[in-house]
Amino acid sequence: MSQASSLLLDIQLSYNQFTKTEKKIADFVINNGDQVLFMSITDLADACQVADASVHRFCRTMGLKGYQEFKMKLSLGMIPDENVARESDAGNLQSNSKESDFDQILQIHISALKETHMLLQKDEVEKTVAMMEEADNIYFFGIGDSLLTAQEARNKFLRITNKVRCLADPHMQAMAASMVGHKDIIFIISYSGATKDNVYVAKIAKESGAKVVGISRFLKSPLTAYTDTLLLCGSNEGPLDGGSMGAKLSQLYIIDVLFQEYYRRNRGVSVENNRRTSHAVVDKLF
């Protein structure tokens, strides 16, 4: 057996040394490996009826730093052969035909958008926009690829309001979160909802009295413990597909829905601000 496929074997070989709780996790992983690839740490903990910390300890028992590394090694073990078509950042492509690949990529992205549309709850969107209207400052935070979505959100809303902010550095995000108040709102964009920097910033923001909105794939994750509203994006992303286009499109769709609803509810001011910001850059174009 190849080195890449050794995780499940390691679990089986170590099984008799596990605690009762670790055996519950091991049983689920062995029998549902494909599902685990797309589960958050909280999803797996709930499925095994254990605490999040127990899953993390199980990962450490297996000699791994954490849950993401666990999923990555598990995913590597499920790639049967290097000559077989691998999972792309858009999804599983089943054909070697270029035209068929184009069609499959299109359908994968359409499916991600449709699923996001189905997951979005109107009352959560309206509650989020109402908080944005009342806020003195609106922050968009993300790490890695999710930072690109946060920056795009800032750029889009800057056309109609001067309340938006986006900081790229995680240390600066934490410092800003410590200075917010009850009339501020922070968007945390995180596919997994389990990135330590994101969760840490959300915790600080809540302790400072700010509202926190999560844009994430999972209904339950470490991030959701600190969110006032949660907007779910619909796109399965494996541990080897970080920053997939499907996930980005889903997040951007949510941002656009919020933008359009904010614009509609504040049409007079939004139209005027949009005119002013557009005029400010007109001389930049030939």
C-alpha cells in the first residue's frame, strides 16, 4: 500500500490502543471516509456524538497537527492512481474531452450557485442588511482565498457607502475587532468556519459588543458559536481543493444579494453615492 493511502491503515493498526471515544471516531471515519472529506470538525463531532475537542485530540493521536491536515491526508489516501483524472478546483471531471470538461465545469458552478440560492434564508438576509443599515462601520474579514471575497465585498459596497472597511493582515483584524462597538458589524468569510484566525477575531468582536455575520459552508462550526447571523454557501470543497472557484462564486453570490438588497432599501442615498463614486474615477479612463 502506498504512503499516501496509509492513514486509514494507520487507524486500523492503532485501533486497539484507542480510547472508547477515539474508537467511535475511528469507526465513523473508516466507514464514511468520503463523507468526512466534506464535513466540518463540528459535523464529524456531532455524527460521532463527541465533542469538537475529542476530534482534535484524535487527530493529534494520529500524529497530525489538526483536523485540516487530517482531512488532507485522508483525501490523499483516496486518490487511487496518479494516472486517473484528479479532482480539479471546480469538481470531479469524468471525461478527457475538452468540450465535455467545459460543460461539466459550467454545470458544477451552476449547481453551486443554485444550492447557495436554496440555502439562503430571506429572514437572515433581511436581518443582516438591517444590521448593516444601523452600523457605524462594516468590516469584511477573511483569510487566504476568502480574503479575496472580503476585498471584493468592500470594493462593491464602497460604491454606495463609506462605512465599509477591509483589513488583510490577521493581526490588524484582531486589533480592529478589539476596538469595535455595539454599532459595528464584522463579516467573517470562511468556507470551513474552522480557521483559527477567523474564529479568534469573531470571539474578540463579540466580546467587544459588535455584531458578527458568518459566510460559511457549514451550519455548525467553531465560527458559528460567535455569529449573530449565518449565510450558507453551497459548494463542496475537498481538502485538496482550497480556494475552489465554486466556493468563491457561492460567496460572491451572497455578497451580491446583500448589495442588491441594501441598495433597494436605501435607493436614494445609494443612487447618489454611486453617481459620485463613478464620477470620481471617470478621468481614469480614456
